Amino acid sequence: MRGPETVDTSNTFTDLLESDKERFREQYKAEYNEISDGSALDLVESEFTNEIKPAFEVFKAVKDAFHPDNEDGYRTEYEVSFTDPLCEISPNPADLLLTETNRREANLCFVVCEPSGENSDLWPTRINEIVNIVGGHETELLEQIGHSDKEVNHVQYLTVTLKEEYPDVQFRHLQHGAPDEYAICTVDDDYEPEDGEDAEKEYVLRYEDGTIEHGKLHSPLSDGIDYKEAKNRDVYLSLKAPPIISLQETLMSLLTEQHGEVDEPREFNRDDFLNRFRDLCLVGPVGEQKDTVFNSRADELLEIAKKSGILIYGDSDDIHENRDFRAMYKQGNTTAGLKHSVKSKIFDSRIQNKKAEMAFETVEDQFQPRGGYESGVNDF
């Protein structure tokens, strides 16, 4: 059983006096034991369906919409430069950087992909994290996009979410905490054209609310961009993609390519994984700082894959060649078998942690400290 300290993100348990910690532990243990593995697994699967998959679908829609082969997106003259802008300076919510340049100026657009409107009150906060970083690093951004001879003109910030999740969002409540250059767009995978519109469009990325000052970006987004018109094969992931998505995409790409090329296509070295992950992420120019961030994330993913049983490693007799890892999945189609293996094993590995989170949340809501909190005592 995982202890309450392992899921105490709010320091509620940490700040309790020792006498109260014992009471908290007892209540936590009782609550934990009441939660079945099945109910925890149901919640893990629900999070994947309602949060992880939608956010990834939004990410794919945006990166495909702004590919040069997409006629609608090409009208904006904006393209995806790279994922995870300024991640080497500080972790931030930006998933994609779109850029448009002319003879003298560069226009930047930072995109955050949100799975739903459930936490829309936090959207301005997440956007402002990016604003605070961009302000002092425009020179680095210009260098990274290959236009250090130009000046930054417009800087746009976009939140993109699913259309079906947007009706519950009240933009007037969001705009007070957001920068002036902030707007919301939606991804609609069941678009029904109005009279006079292109009846062939079914998948639309469209402007909803807020301010987009640059006409080149505003007009096509207001009309709607059919994001299924082209596929951007230069980028598949962001560094922040959840492990289940990153491992599925990276392992599938790596092992599929190795079939027919090597005797043991399921086996690979750390550098093979790192290089393939880098190719899929399109992180842009890599300096020492960004390289450190990237390598750290790749190693985190490999560690998760090892702990969940997706990969075997070390001196295992099941590794036939002199390689670091071997992917474990049932015989048959590599794509289907591997994707299912990654998903099911990560789901299973999350059960105990999810039970801990559920138990902690319940006890945290009900617990009444008798001796106050350590932080309160130490303040005097």
C-alpha cells in the first residue's frame, strides 16, 4: 500500500503534527482498503478517455492544420516551427509554436491544447506562465526559428479545446485574467456547415472568442480550417505528452521500422529510443539546456516502461541480442499488439497510485486536525 505522503501534493499531510499524522494514516488506510482495484482501474480508464485522448486529438488537429500542404492553413502563412517552446528556460504549458515571417518581422503564436473546459478557470493562469517567459526571451526565439535578423511583431496566445466541451466555458470570465492577445479556438470533428459554407468540411479548427489581431491568422481561423486536409508528418508528439501516448507512438515507430531490418526487431538501445523520440517531437534547435530537458524526459519514459513491464532490460535471458531493452507484447500485428500492451500495462501500473489518490482525497476532505499544522507553529 502506498502511504499518504506519496500523493500529498498539497502538503496537507506533511504539515500535520505527528499526533494528527497517525490519525490521518489510520483513516487513510481504512479508506484505501475499501477501494477495489476495479473501481480504481475504471477511473484510470476514464481519465484516459476524457482527458488524455482528447488533448492528443486537439494537438494533432492543430499541427495538421498548420502544415503547408493544408490549403486552409496555408492561407494564414503560419507554420509549426517546433513543440515545447522555451522548455529549456522553464517548464511551461505551451505545446506548439506557430510562426509567420516577412521581410522585416516575425509573428509568433503559442498554442496550449486543453482536453476539456472542466478546468477552464485555469486557462488564463497557464497562458500567463507562457507570457512571463516569452517577455525576456524573444531574441532566443528568433534565433531558434532562424530569423535573428528580424523583430517580433505580433505575439498571439491560443487555447484550443474540443468544440463539444466549449459551450460550458464563459469567456468573459476568462478574459479579465488573460493577456490582450488571447483567444480560444475549438476542434470540431462533427462539423455541420451552415448555409453557404463549404459542405465538404467535416473536421474544423475554428476561432471562437477573444482577440486575434493579426489578420492573416484571424480570417482563416474565423472561416474554419479543415485540419484533415493534410497530415503533418514532421511532428507527432510534444515532450509533455502523457507517457501512454509517448510510449505508444515512439515504440510503434521504432519497432515497425526495425521489422525486416534486424534479427530481433523488438530489441533496441537507449540511444535508438532517444533518437526516435526526438524525431517525433520536433523540439527545434537543440542546445545544451534543451538537450538536458529532452534526455531527462526520454529516460523518464523508459523508466515508466520498465516498471510497468512494457520493456525488459538488463541481463534478462529474454534479450537475445546485445541490446538494452526488449518490448513485450503478444505475437501478431506490431501496431495493434504494441499499442494494446502499452495501454493495458500502464493502466495496471496506475491502479495502486490511483487508489492512494482516491483515499487521500476522501480523508483530506473529512479530516479535522486536533493539534493544528506544523507550518502554523513554525510561523511564530
